[in-house]
Amino acid sequence: MSACGVVDSNLDTAEIYASHEALVLDYERAMLRLGEDENGDPALYDLSAHYLWIGDRTRQLDHAHVAFAEIIANPIGMKIGPTTTPDQAVEYVERLDPHNKPGRLTFVSRMGNSKVRDLLPPIIEKVRATGHQVVWQCDPMHGNTHESPSGYKTRHFDRIVDEVQGYFEVHNALGTHPGGIHVEITGENVTECLGGAQDISDDDLAGRYETACDPRLNTQQSLELAFLVAEMLRD
């Protein structure tokens, strides 16, 4: 934040919030507890995390994951990919945020760097026309995953940066607010994503490819992305 020119005493303190994908519903259902919302009304909370999201592959409107998200009072995220239509986005808003509560619903776009500039604007415009105040975030990782020649699941740093850049360009053009990025990172010096200042190549991937699932940005790549995003914010 200092790189962005932001000075705020609140940044000197740390509050930890947990989030994860609400994928395994048997686990999530076991964590449900009845409590009260900010108005003192009964509300059902999933205590496995503060904020839960639905993945792009489990976001079908007539399936269990959306139905589960509909009944809990936690803030909810919805991954939207290149197959998401503007009309579907409006249906998600009506189902998951019927009372237009700011902060209730976050759309996390994962379009891919070659598609974000074309596919995201009509979705934003259609949702904005409903009057709902959703948070718009960018996941520049999942839409840019591919298999390397050596057989590793990987992502290229340049494509990740380009999707973030496209996301900012779209919001700047529409006059809407870019609400953050959703990335997979580690503090370890792994070799899972290509490129960056270290110029990790396909031959380097085997050196420290340690992920149990998706390829992550390593420490240096994460810092590099953070400084590039800071420049985008200043611009």
C-alpha cells in the first residue's frame, strides 16, 4: 500500500479473515450454525470461513452449490468465466443478493487474458443496470492455465499481468470500481509459474514444482505483481 501512496494507521494492525471455495458440501453443511445478523434477526452462518466462494465449474443455477450459498449469511463470491452470460450474472445477483446488500456478493472474473476485455464489459453493464452493488474482483490465474511441453500444469506471468491490466482497463472505461485481485501465491521460492523477473522457463519447472493442486506465484513473482498493480492503481 505504501507503493500506492496510501498512508493509513489501520494498515499497521492485522485482522485475519479466512476464505475458501465452498466445494465439499458435506463439510460445509457440518459447519453451519444459527446466529444473529447485524439487525438481531436469526441467520445461518457457515463457520468454516468468513467468506466463501463458488467455483466456475459448480455455479449452475439449479445445482446444490448455489442453493447452499443462498441460505447462508456469509459474504459470498462467485467465479465467472468465459461461458458466463450477462443474463446469468443477473440471475446470480437476484438469487444471492436479493436485498441488494453491499458486500454480500462478489463477482470474481476469470476470463483469461485474451478474453477479459471483450467478455467482462457486457456483464458489468447488465449487472449495473439492475442497481445492485456487487464487488468486482479479478482472478488472473485460472483462466490462464495450460500444460507446459514438459507436462506440468502452469501459468505464464505475462498472461497473468495482462489479464489484471485488462480488468483495470474495463473498469476505467465503464467508470466502475475494480475491487481487488484473487491470486494463488506462496512465500516459497517455487518454480510453478513461468516468466517474471526470474524468467522461469519450461526447463526450470521441475526444479521446485511443489504444489498439490494449482501452480502458484513464488515470492518474487508475487512482489513483482504487487508493484505492477500499484502502478495500475496510480494510473
